[in-house]
Amino acid sequence: MRLVAMLVLIFLSWTGWGAVAGRLLGLRLVWPEKAVLGVSVMLILGGVLNHQALISPLIVHQLVAGGAVLWILQLWTLSRPVAHPLCYGDRPDRWAGILASVMLVCLALFAASTLTMTGIYNDHDDYPAYAAFAQKMLQTGQMGYEPFSERRIASALGGKYWLDTWSLTLLGDGRTLALDIGVGALLFAALLSLWGTRLGLGQRRALVVCVAAGPFLILCSNTTAWALPAAMGLWVAMRLDPRLWPDGEGGPGRWVALGAVLAAIASLKSNLIPPWAIAVALSALLALRRGQRSEAAGMAAAALLAVVFVLPWAAAQARDCGTWLFPILGRGYHVSAYGSGAAGRWELSAPLLKIIALDLVDNKFLLLTILAALLAALCRIRPARITAVLASCALAAALALSVATAGWFNFHYTYSIFVVALAAVLVEGARAWDRAPRRRMLISTVLFVAVLAGSLARIKPLYGWFETVYVAVRAPGLFGPALQRIPLHEWSRRTMNRVQRRTPPGSTILASSDTAAAMDFRRNRVLLADFPGQASPPPGMPLDGGYERWAEYLRGQGVRYVLMDRSGVYTRKGLEFIYNWRAFEGRLWIVRQMGDALKYLDLFERACEELPCDRSDHLWLLDLGRRG
């Protein structure tokens, strides 16, 4: 109950901040729109706080408390009493109560499910990188200088890690999914209901649409933000569709709000930037074609404002990793910047086309695209243009990124935009229910259920009905490297603290460990090497020479100690497992990653034979400051 209560408090806090922002911008917003705008404001503010090293548990508590107070105050300023939290009109009906109950139950179930969803954590980046970023933020005020972290450069600008600090502060370790899936799913359902209401869809049909689209939100992988970007994307799609603008709302405020939400999406996951940028550009072109020049100019202004709002996150990444946005605005300290690796090569080949084809078949976004198209055809509906724009933009961006990264790019990281496209088709289909032939509606319903069941029941190791069995065999190391436990238990913290006490305070440690999040980032200057050898400052880490060159290079970067966890993914068995798995699939980027990691491990082991190395437990600590 405490978990759900804290999620509700965070949600009300976001609503309070969004209410103030909406009033300042002159917007007429209902509560889910206020929450989306509120979390967007918090993400933009997080970029400033991270850049200035001001993040702390106290700041998180103050922001939550301040937003909750603003939510209470805005209740007194409403023009009419709130009969029901899901009422967007003046007269609620009993279906609004049913919808509210379903949504609250979903919030509780999503929150509770995150306590047992450790199987979807990736032990090669979620544990050694993403969880550690949030802890480092809380302890030092910012993510800071990370020249050896490939995940810091290539994954996201930092917004998701900022939200993870909220989860760590208010919800506890191991519950980073609760905030995204719990509150994000609630907002998605509410906004979908609002979309239907503004198109004249009753609460009854809105409930059916929410129930139909809801299950796709839980098909997530690792700690990436899923439901929140989908909810934000739904709001953006509504703002790009002129049919869904509130009556009487005008002025530049709506474009400022659109820019803020776009910037928030960009901060959560870098992979979402290309498809949404293309979607806004195409929407502006469609507006020009309709003769709506002011709307097209507004969309262009919103895009420019999004760039401005996300600048603090990008500037921090440029300072810490050498690139404003990888790989579009430079490769920074990534290995591909030194002429090696598969990143950034726009080459088409038969193996790459095979990988793309397999991804198209394997990943659920293709199912959503096919489903949306078939539903539209069977029901004889003409979906909103924004639906086609979103789906085509996401597909084009996904294919381009996959070619650019030699098959490394995972299509499911643009999954949230396809959920938005599917939701748009479902709303349009619900509107066409009365005029569509019954036989076609029956076929489309059966098709939808079949695709949904197939998506939920896929035999995939990271999610689905077989997750429990997968985790059971991974936990003791029977299949691949053993899974680290989440949350980080006290034994992990004690072991890591014992290792750190062997080093002088203030010394620099280059760490590759599944339990890096348990480190004391205030005691030592900790640099993370989540994919060892894949990121390093110029002239690049020498992996092909002897250990002397490698050690001398690290000394030149100010590194005194090198820490490697010999019980998890960084063992030879763990690295070779991932290497052979991805080599079989033909993913050049990941093959190169694991190949370089194995070279790094060879150099580390050779150096441990010649230089002082503490091997008293599974955390080996190499001292580069003393000669053997």
C-alpha cells in the first residue's frame, strides 16, 4: 500500500506543477494533461539541476511536496466542482466510475508487478550502468564525467535516470519500473479516454478502447521508459491533430507546452528523437497543405523550443562524454570515433538485411503496425492522418538507425510511438463501430485478440509467460551468467564498501561490476566501464597492444584502480556467452562490443599477474599506481 500511496503522491505532484504551468501559458487543461505537462517541466528542470550538480534526495522531496501543495491549491481555483476525477464534461455517467476503478486497479497491479519483474533487467547495462547513474546523481548531484561508459554516450541524455532518483528516494531500490509503468499507464489510459471524448466517443466506448490498448504497455524490456513516453506521445499526437484542440484555446502557450513535452520525451530516450522529429516535421507540412500557416509555424516553433529545453541535458553530455547527441551530433568518446567499431556506418549488406528482417518479425511493433492497418481496412475507417504519420515515421527512423548501427539498434526502443499509433486506430475504430459491417467488426475483434495473445505469449527469455522459468534457471547461473539480485541487498553494499576501503579517499576507480550501484560515489571518483573498451577519451584505449600500454593509458587518464567483478557478466563465461549469442545472429556492433570486452579482460588479467591486484573476493582490484 505504501508503494501505491507514493505513486499517487508523485502523480498528484506532477498534476500540481502542470496546473501552474498550464495557467501561466493560458491553456485549458484537464488533469491528465496537467500531469503530462508537469512531469515534462520536472524533466526539463532535472536537466538544469544535473548540469549544475544540484540533485539530492532533499531536492526530490521538495519538488514532490511543492507539487502536492500546488495541486491542493489549484482545487480551490476550479470554476466548477469536480464531480469525478475522470469527468471531462459537465455530466458524469456510471461508466466514468467504472473506468476510474479499472485505472486505479491497473495502477496498483502495475506497481506491485515491478516487485517481481527482475527477469527483464539486463545484467550487462541495467545493473552496471543505469542503476549506477541514478545512485551517482543522488550522491554527487549529477551524472558527471563518464568517458569510459558506452551506455552513457549511446543510450539516453539522462531524463530517465533523473526519474529513477525519484523512485530510489520515494519508492526504494529495485522499483524503478513502478513510476514509469504505474503512473505512465494511468496517464495513458486517461489521455486515451480524453481523446475519445473530444471525438464524441462516450465513456463506455472509451473504456473498451482503454482495456484493448492497455496490455501493450506492459510488454516492456529492461529499465527503459515505456509507458510515460507513450502517454506523452499520446498528448503530442492530440496536439498535432487539429480536431482534438480544446475549444477557445489559442495563443503561443500551446506551442510552448508542445515543445516542453517533446523535450521531455527526448530526454527519456535518445532513440525516440528521430521519429518524433520526423512526425512533427510531417505534421507541419500537412498543416501547410491545408493552408494553416500559423499552425505550421507554431509546430516549427515548438520544435525549436524543444531543442532549447533539452539543451541542459545535451550540454552535460557534451561536457562529460564529448558529444551533444550520439551519433547525430558527434560520436564523442565512443570507439567508433577512432575509426573502429561498426557504429555510424551507413552500409547495406545481406547479413544486415537478414537481421532487420528478423527484427521485423520478432519484435512486437510489427504486430502493432499490421494490426493497425488491418483494423483500419476491415472497419472501413479513415484513421487520423497523425496515425499514419506516427507509424511511418517510427518505422523509417527505426530502419535508418538499424542500418547506421550495423544491426545493433533494437526496434523495440521506438515501441511507445507505435502504441500511440495503435491507440489512434482503436479510437477511430470505436467511432466507426455503428456504421461498420458487423462481420468486419467481428473479424477485426478476433484478429485483435489473436495478436494480443500472441504478443503476450511469445516464448522470449526477457518477458512473457515464460519469464519465471527463465529467471529460475538464470539466477543460479544454469543458463548464461547468473542474475544479480534486485534490489541491491546489504551484502552487495558491504562487499563493495570493503573493496573501496582498500583505496585512498578521492582516488579514481574504473569500475566494471554488476553491483556498481552499491558504490560510494562520494568517497572515490568512480568512472563506469559498462562495456569495457567501447568508450574512452582520445586517442582511444589501446586494446591490441600489451598490458603496459593499456595500463599507461589509464594512468594518463588519472585512473589509479581498475575494478572488475569476476562473478557476473564480466567473467569470461559471461562475455563469451553474449558474444556467441550475438555472433550467431550476426549483429556486428554487439559482436564488436563483446570482442573488445574480452580483449579488455585479457589485459586486465595479464596486468593482475604483474601489478598489485587484490583478489580476496570476487571483486578484483588492480592498483595501477604501484609497480609489481
